Amino acid sequence: MDKKRIKKFLSFMLALTLLSAVLPVIADVSTAPEASPAPETKQLMAVVKYTPYGRINMRAEPKEDSARVGVLSGGTLVKVYEQGAGRWVLVEGEGKIGYMSTNFLELFYEGETPPIPVKTEAPATPTPGPASSGSSYASYEPVNVLSWPVTESTVMYVDTANRKSLNLRAGPSTWYTAIGSYRVGTRVLVLARRGDWAYVSVGDRLGFMMLTFLSYDMPGPFPPGPEPTPVGTKTVSHPWGSFVNLRSSTTTDTNKNILARIPHGTEVELLEWGVWYSLIRYNGITGYIVTRYLK
């Protein structure tokens, strides 16, 4: 074989070798799967549990001895911003941001059925409520969230015939504890219904209300009745010398029914004396006050 043929043969073999090295790379590039988009992250939410300790503290830092930046009642909805390996999470609720322990939270993702908050403590021998209370659902057992799936998002309004505030309860019966009280005209979001009861969201709280006292239309103004005649005067007396809340109803476990703060030592008009709560008038405002703070 002459030199020219040898040279051509070597060049051909070199080109073939290079081509065999490049082809797999081209094949890998052409057949590589496209990168799938990152999954959409859902907002982590939580519902504050009911506990024997009452309202739960929000802390400035994730530790027990940190400064308190707020307190939240059972049933309050919160957003969860940080969830670490420990039990502390950063949350936002009622306009405040702080750390709470997951021991006091029921976690769920936005779009899912939120857990139903329940108070499970009960007297040994419960007394049945009236027939109109939907007592077929009455129970002190925890409410099964699967039996109340969110099926709607309907705006309704509190509209009681006697124009008194309507209780928000921890379960679908008057046997359950009242966890809030809302005046006529309060906007309510109905999430589910069963019988006489609705599973509702009021502001940032979850609970149950009787459908009988909810209306699709905003109730109109109610003609004012005659002003009650005072039966005497009393002096507001707080043991710490601060103030006492005047409320629109005889419920003290919510900040939404506070009409005014009455300073210690103020004289008020007594309209109706009660064992636990009394009806008074202060600066033209009529409401309820805890009787033991009247002297």
C-alpha cells in the first residue's frame, strides 16, 4: 500500500473515531426530557385549638420565655409563614405576627377543608337544649370534619327576631359552648349546612350558627323601643383600679362585642340587676357589665 493510501486510510479512521465520540452527546441532548415546572406551593394555614388554658399566647421569639406579642382565642384562623423542625411556627392572626407552638394549632393547606375547632370538656349530665336547637346533632364528642365538608361560600347576615346578638358555637347544638357573640347585621360566610345548623366563618373565626337566625339580605334598621328606666346607680370597681369592659352581650370570651371601657370609680346607671351580668347605661351607651364589678 502506497503512502497516499495509508494517509487517506488513517484520516478516515480518525474521522470515524471522532464521529463516534460526538454522536452519543448529540443523542443525549436531543432526547433529554424537558424540565417540569416547579409545583405550586399552597399557603399553610392553621386553626387555634381550644384548651383548658383559655387564649393562647403569641411570642416574639420561638421560646416559652419570650415576650408576648398577642393572644388568640380557640377557633381563630392564622397564616403560617415559617415551619421549622421544632414545634414553633411563625403565624399571623388578628393583625399580629408572632410565634406559636404547634401543640395548640391544627394545620391545613389553603383550599382544604379547615379543621372544625371543638371544646370537648362537658358536664357529667348534660341537659338537652330546646327542640329548635337541632339536638339530633347534639354531642360533646369532637365534631368530625369529614361530616362537614366545605360545599359553598355563601354570604349571609345575622338577623335575629329579637335583635339580640347571635352566638357562634363550638359545635352544631346549643349544648356546645358559645365561643363568640355577634350583633345583628354581622357578615357571615356559610361553608356548609346540615339540618338547622351552618358551619360558618365570621371574620377570622370558625364555628356553628343556627340557620334560622341568618338572612341572605342585610337586615334593615329596627325601630327603637322605649328607653329602659334606671333603677338606681352603681359605681364601677375594678380590683386593680383600671377599667371594666361594657359589652353588647353577656359573653366575655371575644373582643368583638366590647362597646366601651369604663374607668374604675365611674358612676353608671343601673337598668337591670343580674347575678352574673347586669344591664347598665354609660355615657348614653347601653350594655352589659360583669355584676361583681359594680358596687
